[in-house]
Amino acid sequence: MKVNQLKAGAFLSYFSLLLSNVITLLYTPFMMNTMGQSQYGLYAAVFNVAGFLGILDFGFGNAIVRYTVSFKSQGRIDKVYSLFGMFLILYSLIGLLAFGAGLGLYFNVTSFFEKSLTLQEIEEARIMIFLMILNVAVSFPLGVFGSIIIAYENFVFQKVVNIIRIVLQPCIMIPLLLMGYKAVAMVVVFTVLNIFCLFLNCWYCFFRLHIRFYFKKLEWGLTREIVNYSFFVFIGIIVDKIYWGSGNFVMASIAGATVAAVYAIVMQLTNYYMNFSLAVSGVFLPKLTKMVTQKQSDSEISDLFVKLGRIQYLVMALILSGFVLFGKSFIYLWVGPGFKDAYLIGLIILIPLTIPLIQNLGITILQARNQQKFRSLVYIVIALLSLAISIPLAKEYGGVGYALGTSFALIVGNIFVMNIYYYKKIHLNIPFFWKEIIRMTFPIVLVAIVSAFLSNLYGEDNWFSLGVKILLYILSYGIVVWKFVMNPYERNLFWSPVQKVFYRYRRS
């Protein structure tokens, strides 16, 4: 049952990403034309500023998963329910803290944006920030239930709820945009849908998982251990916010909402790119926690790291090479010539980002072993250095300059330092990992070069010709990868579901 949940969760994660990408492809140009580039940039900037309140999670979400799995594997169910009670109290207090911190943002909107936004845009930003404050404050206590579902390895329900939200949001927003509503309405819809989905998680925990909350014998004795564990997860969250959440705010405050809109498009594409990798590794924390609890060997964990890294690379290499080949035409057709810088900014970020994305199971291994301290300390230093470099570069070169600073941090911290740490301290077989990745890369680069040459034989792209080129490239990539890159395990992983479908079809 759990294996099926693991596979189904990974499959639904990819399905929801593909669905989200298709909807975004169709919905974003309409939204841009209806709202205007300035309104979209304002929405993106406010959304990311308010999103910084999410760091008040302090990493407790991962702690819920880790300690729930640990107690369950020991058969200590009463401890599990007491843990839930303690975290519900903690998250309720954090929700109040987030609301108070958000009010600080709300009353200082003018000082943040007075040099780059109009008075009307500042007032709209104030309204949106207040709505986001309410959203975050409510999300903290209700977010406990989502972590519980992950800890119980019931991934399918959460993924289905996410798919429903992906479909509902544009279905609600399109009529509102046609009626003249803009950025503020988008925040209202996002808030309502988010709270609705959180209550669905709550219902599932009580009526499907039949969980309980014990408040008499709370696990306060674990507080120090949990804080030690969560603190370094918390630092990782801060780093992620500095990397990916500060760009839109910096662009809006330095260059205005229009320039921020260009960077927002890049961040939207970057988030989708990251999610394709996280879709798989994100469901492995319970499994790895069990492996650590059962004291399985370093070689077994390292084999899983290499195995998953290869699978992630097959997916990420397709997306990255596709963006290199067709990204410029895609962005031009998708959002127009006003976003031409988005292609270069995207290349600067996505190319170095690929390496930590195919190694992100390493982060999950560190969390399962409670060994995040070194990574978190390195990342916070590198992220602050990145910010110090990126802001001056952004003033001089706009979004391209900010992207260069971000990429510098990725290369130093995520690639060089962490690979050495994984090898020396965590005992992952990094040399073998890189031998595998390099061996896989040569056929992929070759098919990309041939495809680039053939694509240049045709004239200017439209949606039809671009779509044909992309489909032909995916087909060529698939053939080359199947023949020269995949091992028997990977071929079976991709082919087995197809065989099952054909088998069921023949039986019916």
C-alpha cells in the first residue's frame, strides 16, 4: 500500500506539474493582457514580500514528519498524538506571531515602494499584503494537517487536492478579470482557495486517518531536540527565500513594477523547473527516516541517491535543453517582446540550478539523519554574500545582474562545497554519481546540437511550428536516451506502467 502511495504520489506530482504548466501557458498571456504588465509585476512583488512570513514555520513541518515516522515505527502511537497536540499549539502561536509581523509590513508599505510605485499601486499593495497576512496566519495552525498526511505517507489525497486547486484558480479568475478585477482579486482568490484546501486536509486527517490530538501529556521534553533539528531546516528556508523570494522585491523597489514583471516570469519558470525535481524527492523523507531508524548502511542510502539522481537528470536535462533550444521563441510568443530579457536571465539561473536539483535527495538524507547543520550554515553565508553582490549588480544591469549574483551563490555553495561535504562527511559516492551524470550527458548534448542545427533551417516561429519542433525534439530525445542512456531499471520504470495499461486494455 505504501509503495503504491509512493509511486502514485510521484506520478501525481508530475501530472499536477504538467497540468499547471499547460494552464499557465494558456492563462498567463490572457492575464497579462487583461491586467497589464505593471499590475502583474505588482502582484508578484507583493506575493513574494508577504511570502517571507512563511519562514516563521521554523522548519517544524519537516520535524512533524520525521518524529511522527520515528514514533510510529516504534509503535508509540500515544507519543504521536501528544506530538500532534504540541505542534498544534506551537503553530497557533506562530500564526499569531506571523500576523503581528505582517502588520509591520502593512504599516510600512509606503516606505518600501514610495520611490518605484504610484500612490494607487501603493494602496493596492497595502490591501494585498493585509490579505496575505490573514492567509499566512491561518495557514500555520491548519498546516499541521498537511504534514501529518505526509508523515502517514498518504500522498495521493494531497496531490489530488492540489490538482483541484490548480484547475479552480484560473476558472474563477478568468471571469473576474473579464469583469475588470485585477491584482487584488487574484490575492483574494488565492487566499480563499488556499484556506479551503487546508480545511480539506483537516477533514482527511480526522475522518480518514482518524488521528487524535492529546493535550494532557504533551511532548515538551522533545522541544530541545526538535528545535535543534528544526533550526537548521529553518535556516534552509531563509536561504531559499533569499535566493528565490527577494528578486521580485528588489526589482520592484529598484526599477519599478514593469521590470519586476520580467523577473517574475523567470521566477515562475524557475519554480516549475525546481518542482519537477522536488516532485520525486519530496516524497522520500518518510522512507529515508525509516532507513536511518533501521540503521541501513551508507552504501544503500548512497545507491538510492545515485539511482534517483539519474532519474531526475533524465527529466531535468530534457527540460533544460528544451529551454536552451526553444526558450527564446517560447517567451516571445507567450508573453511578448517586452520580456525578451527573461530568456537570458533564465539561462543564467537554470543551468547552474540543475546540479543541486538532481542532488536534492541529499537534503532529504540530511534531514532524515538530523545532519543539516553544516549545509544550513554554508547556505546562509553564501546567500547573504549573494544578496550583497546581486543588489549592486541589479542597480547596474537590472534582472541580468541580479541573476548573475544568484548563480554565483549556486555554483559556490550548492555545487562545490556541498559535493565535497556529501562525499567526505555523509559518505555518498559522489565520484560515481558524477561519472554516471557525465556519461549520460554526451548523448543528450549530441541530440540537442543536431536538433538546434535542424531547427535553424526553418524560418520565424509561430505556435504551430514551435510546437512541432518541441514534439520532434522530445521524440528524438526519448529515442536517444532509451537507446544510449537508460539502464534496465530505468527502462522498466518507464515501460512498466505502459505495459499495465495495455494489459488492462486487452483484458477488457
